[in-house]
Amino acid sequence: MKLAVLPGDGIGKEIVAQAVKVLEVLKREGAKIEMEYGNIGGAGYDAEGDPLPETTLNLSKAADAVLLGAVGGPQYDKLDRPLRPERGLLRIRKELNLFANLRPALLYPELAGASSLKPEVVSGLDIMIVRELTGDVYFGQPRGIEVRNGERVGFNTMIYSESEVRRVAQVAFGIAMKRGKKLCSVEKANVLECSELWRDVVAEVAKDYPEVELSTLYVDNAAMQLVKNPKQFDVIVTGNIFGDILSDQASMLSGSIGMLPSASLDENNKGMYEPIHGSAPDIAGKDIANPLATILSVAMMYRYTFADMATADRIENAVKKVIAQGYRTGDIWTEGGHKVSCSAMGDAVVAAL
């Protein structure tokens, strides 16, 4: 298994180091894992003047899977837009054709008190958000800032093709078949033609999955329902910008954005695996970040790219064990928990393995 390891910026190096500890355990036990490191984001710009250097892109294309930390930092905010760290992230998704982004929002029972909502509202929460990742307003053309009638005007294009919607819908229906057979499609078809097409195509795909109960919600209502009654959802499928927002909202239901992993897959289940949070430059280098989302991303790697369910379950169970034992980084700490550093949390998961 060839892995491209891209720590990135900010806390990326710290959290990826803990995930690598888990991979090293598996390697010592006989797993054939090859890891090669590359730069991305601000680290790519610092090293080679490009947020996605050609060497990193080639490394990632040659790998079976990519493990990513996080990108970004305030020191890069004044760079020209094509050179900013986030552009490297968007480009690698597009270059690797990683069109299906899987973002689970799962609440561990012991962390119900860390959620911003009442425990009775979120206890038992288990949602999978499937976000289309390579289309929509983030990639649509034309885009830019120009002067019209003497003032600056910014513009972006929200665009989806029928085939783009169909392929991500098929992924979402397939996941729903393996879960509760409920799928909610989220869009804004009452005001956006792009969403009208989305709704029509999802309804067409639904005919191939008669066992799955399909519902639809406008994105504003979906955002409200995630707070009002989140346990009504099982699988949600939505576009790039709506999925970006809703998955971050759902992360807070689980207690902390530091708990949520993600998988971004191509049509052959080659994937890039990363926590959904950012680079958190304000805490970088302090050894206090939560590495569990990154470790759980490794579990997703085994589940989706390598189809090794036993190893995926083992890693997830190790995380469940350390949570049950009371280990907590600062973002999920409450009175009575055992507050630990980022590296100590990684050590605890290794011990649980």
C-alpha cells in the first residue's frame, strides 16, 4: 500500500504524526505500507513556490491513497489567489478526480456533554454527509473580480452537469443501501436552476434504488433541521458549497470538529483522507490539537480504499476505547475527563490498538 503523506500547514504536522504512529503499528505487525512525504498548501509554496508542487501531484497520482493534514495560515493571505494554500487543496481534488466527499458525523456517547446541543437531541447521532467535491461554484467558470460602471464586482458561476450529479448520487444511494436506507438530497431548487437539475437527476437515480427512501430539503431548511432534530437524518447528499457548510455545522453536533474524519473518493475508490477541520494556526506547535479525526481518517482509508473492514473497525474501536477511558484533548474536555496533549492522545490510541 503506497501512501502519499501530506502534512500541510499549521497543526497538520502534529495530527498527521499521530496517524502515522497508528500506521507504524500496523507496519510492524506485517502490513506492507510504504509512506512518502510531500508538501502541499503553504508548505508547498514555501518549498517550491506552488501550493501544489508538481512533485507532490506526481507522488499523489502514483500512490494508492493520500493522507492529508490541513492547509492555510494568515501569512499566506496576501498572496495572489492562485498561490494561496487553499488553491492547492482544490487543485489536488480536481487533478485526482476526487468527486465524492464522505463526511460522517458520529457522536460518541461519552461526548454528549461536549456538544453544543442538549444530550437528548444529539445522543445516538450517526449521519453520513456525501458532498460533491469537484464541481459547483468553487470550480465554475467564469469567475473573477472586475470593474463595472465604476465599481468592483465579484462573480462566480454555480454549475453542474448531469453526469456530475448522477455519479455522486449513485455513491450516496450505495452508502444508504448499507446503512438505514434513507437518503435526503439537499439543494435550493426553488430559486436555482442548477438545483432544479440536481433534483431531477437524483430522482432519476432513485429509480435504481427502490429500497432507499428518498426525501428532499432546501438547504436553509436542512440547516435548521440539523439543529432542531438531527437524528432524523441518515445519509445526506448535496453539492459542493452546501456540503461544505452543512458538514461543518454537523461537526459541532458531535462535540468538536476535531472528531470528524473524511474521505474523498474517485470512481475506483482511490481516496484522499483528511480531518475536516482547518490548520488552526493559533494553536500550531503547542501540541494541544485533537488528532482523532486524522486517526479516524486512516480507518476510513482502510474501509473505502483498501476494503479491509477488520483493520478499519480495529482503529475505530481503539478510538472508542480511549474516549471511554476518559482521555480528552482540550476541545472535547469537560470536568472529570483526563486532559491530554495531541501526542499523548496518539500514544493512547496506539496503546489501545
